[in-house]
Amino acid sequence: MAQIERETNGQSGIGTTPILSVNNIEVIYDQVVLVLKGVSLAVPRGGIVSILGANGAGKTTTLKAISNLLKSEKGLVTKGIIEFDGRRVDNTTPNDLVSNGCVQVMEGRHCFAHLSIHENLLTGAFTRRNGKAAIQRDLDAVYEYFPRLRERRKSLAGYVSGGEQQMCAIGRAMMSRPKMILLDEPSMGLAPKIVEEIFGIVKTLNEAQGVSFLIAEQNTNMALRYATYGYILETGRIVLDGSADDLRQNEDVKEFYLGIADSNRTSFRDVKSYRRRKRWLA
Amino acid sequence: MGFFIEVLIGGLLSGVLYSLVALGFVVIFKASGVLNFAQGSMVLLAGLAFVRAQAFLGETFPFWISVAGGLAFAVAIMVIVAWLVEKFVLTRLINQSSLSLFMATIGLAFVIDELSQIAFGSEVYAVKIGIPREPIIVLTGLFDGGVLLNSVDLWAAIIAACLVLILVVFFQKTGTGLALRAVADDHAAAQSVGIPIPWTWLIIWSVAGLIALAAAVLWGTKVGIQYSIVFLAMKALPVLILGGFTSIPGAIVGGLLIGAGEKLAEVFIGSMIGGGIEYWFAYVVALIFLMIWPQGLFGERLIERI
């Protein structure tokens, strides 16, 4: 753990000013359930950053707090500051945020089931006002990145496979010409081969289009292979952060998230007691 | 045979008016999943606004200006109502269950009923928009004596057909229509791609208001604008159950089937059991449909992946 630099203000140290900075936010649902207890993180311009953690750790809540979709779920950011591209997000609506270049791909894809793939992609361009020709160009570009979507363009999104839905959701987000995409659990319910394909496309979009990504994932192995930086979230707190390589080498991450143990603990009971002793210092 | 055709066509044409009212329900239900109980009240309000404005303008201006002015005034009123509903009812009930929203529209129905009568009066007002009232006799070559048609019904059918065409083009071909269909499918996802939900409510309630205006003018031409027009909305419910709550073609076909069905039943079955079945025939059909085909003829089947 010594080699991992702990920086509480969430500066990742890559690039210049971060495109997104989240500073010590607290989120309360229904005015009683405290879900995030002071989360800070930063995404450098053009970077891929990952939030890792188990179910219920607060990954989705963090993303929704950023994209301002919390309000429609009775959640409220009660403390802290979120800045996207130099502007505070708290008083903007989700649609303003999309036009400013920050778009979320929600957990579970959320394609419009009764719309065709083509129409789904078009809805992504809703906030754009720069003419049909530009939108058509981007549509062609999305079909270049996702050739499978071109094949299925006439199909209703509800009837295509899970992988194709995920591609549709990412393609739809790309149609708004984002500077940054908040990607929530892209691997959910997909075959390993498809997950590989999706992450490969994320990498391509990042390199070719300069889109920054903040990815919430449970698939730690996959996320750390593609991200440059990672934050580990446990019950509403960031317990560890560092560059992807450092995290991959970290003994605790190996033990708890990658399922690799180099010691000779063989029974589950040992793991549990080990974990109890080794409470994260947060 | 000539008599049968005459009853059938008469029924179909009166069914067009049911379709119009049902359409108002469908557009709101499609976009927000709310059954708008106030649709009948909106018909009353639109009708009263039109009739009174037209009468007022008719005193000083020529006939066609008074009609156009009346329509413009009623359109403005319906858009203002849509805006008020969005601001003071729907936005306050964001994320509440659709049952709460339904209850809110019941309350809204009473408010609109009473306010519109306070503002525009509560008598029976005749609608005169220049539609000829003489019956038309067609197909004299085919049947002995021809087929008698009510010309008001015929005009209503033509206007309704145009309206449906406009709506279909609006929903299927325009960007706004696409956004509205997206919202109907998945509120959360629509928000995540940047479609502002309150804006879609304003649009959809305005569209429902315009449909209410069309229904009011056409029904008003037949029976006059009066409070009882509110109960028209009740006739739209079996139409919706038959055609499906989410389908524009469903509302049209459902209306036509109910209209034709109840007239034919009245004439050919009613005579056997003493008559008067026109009033409950639609509800019995709806009940049977609920048992065997609950999503209706054109209703959206839920897409579920396994």
C-alpha cells in the first residue's frame, strides 16, 4: 500500500485541469438514507477513470449526482461541489448538462424499447441545434464504430441482444457530441466476449474522439485494464484510489476485487476474518 | 341491404366523434402513462371558449373572421391551460405513482368544469361554423331510395381524418414527435439524453387540448355546447379498451367499431329485446375485450426479454 499515493482532494495527477471534479459530496435519499459520505474524485480531460465497488457501494449514485438525474429519484446532494468543465452542475437541468457535453449511459442500457435502433440514435441528438447534415455525419460515424448497429438499424431496440443494446446506448450518447460520458456498468449481464468488445470501443472512442469516460464497474479486472485511474468505493466512501497499474498490484485489491490471493488462506472463514481485521481506513 | 348500409355508415360516422375524444386520452396516456380524467372537461372548456368568442366577434365582424377568431382564442386558452397544468399540477407530482396523477386529473376535471362555466356561462350554446345541415342521399343507383347520410357526420369524419393524419406525421416524422415517443417509452432514459420532461408535458397537453377543441366543435355542431358534453369522455373509455390505450390507430378503429356496433346492435338486436341497448352496448363489448384481449386491438404489447 505504500506505493499508492493517497490524495484526499481527488486530484489524479494526469493531464492539466480536470474536466470533472467532484468535491466531498454527500447524497441523501428520501431525506433519511445517507448514501454517499463525502466522495471526491476527478477525471482528467481525455482520461478514462473507473469507480469500482460492490453492489450498493454508491457507484450509480455518484454518477447520477454528476448527471443531475438524482432529483427524479428523490435523492439530493446535500454537501459538496461538483464541477463539470469549469461549471457547477447543481443548478443546471440534466438537459443543460447534456448540451454542455456531459451525458450518462444508464445502468441496464435503458434503450427506448419501442423505437428502432436508428430512432434511438436520433434521440441522442435531441439537444443539438447544428443542423441535419452534421447529425447525419455523426450517425454515419456511430455506425462505423458499431457496424452491428447498422445491420440492426430497423429493429426495435427492445428485441435486439443485450450487447447490441449496450452499443445502442453508447452510440446514442455519442450522438450528443459529448466531451464526457458517464458509463454505468457497461458489463452488466453481458458475455465476456461482448464485454471485451464494448470496452475496446470505449478505448477507441476515447482515443479517436477525445471523449473522457467515468466508468462505474463491478468487473474490476476489465475496468482496470482499460482505465488509467481508479477509485474504490465502499459503503459511500472512497477507500482507495490510484493509477490502474498500482491498483492492480495492490494486495487488498487483489484479495477483495480480483479474487487473487497469494497467501495460503484456503477457507472462506479466513478471508472473512482477514477482511474484518483489515478495515479500510477512511 | 340499403337499410343495413345506411345504419352502418351512420354508425361509423358517429363513431368518428368517439375516436376524436379517445385520441385526446391516447396522446396523454402515451407520453406520460396518465389516464387524463379531465379530457371531457377540456372538451367542454374548448367548446365554450370557441362558441363564446365566436358569438362576441360575430357582433362586429363578418362570419369567417368570427370563426377564425373563435378558433384562435380557443387554441390560446387550451395552450394556457396546458401550461398551467404543467406548472401547477404535473411538476408538483413528479415521481409520484401514476395513480396519484390520475387522482390529480379527477380534481382537475372539476376545476376546469366549474371555472369554464363561471367564465363562459352554463347555458346550451349552438355552434354555427357553416357546415351544411341538410342530409345527403348517395348511392341511389345501387339501392332503392339510396343511402341517407348526415352531412354533419360526414364533415366530422373528414376533419377527423385530417387531424389523425397530422398527428401521425407529427409523431412519426418530426424530431419533437420522436422525443415524445422516447419519453413515452422510458422517462429516465429520455432525461439522460437531454429531453426535458416538463417541456414534453406542455406539448402533449397542448396537443390534447387541440384535439379536445376539434371534438367540441364537431359535437357542438350536432348537439350544442353544454355541460353534458363532459360525459362524452365516458364513451371514450370503451373505445380505448377496444383499441388499446397507447395506439392512435387503435383509438380511430375502436371509435369506428363502437359507433357502428352500437347502431347496428340497436337496430337489429335491440328490436328483439325491446331496444335501448345503444346506451350500454359499448361497455359490454369493452368488458368482453378486457377478458379476452386486455391490451386492446392495437395496444402495445410489453416487450420483455428473457
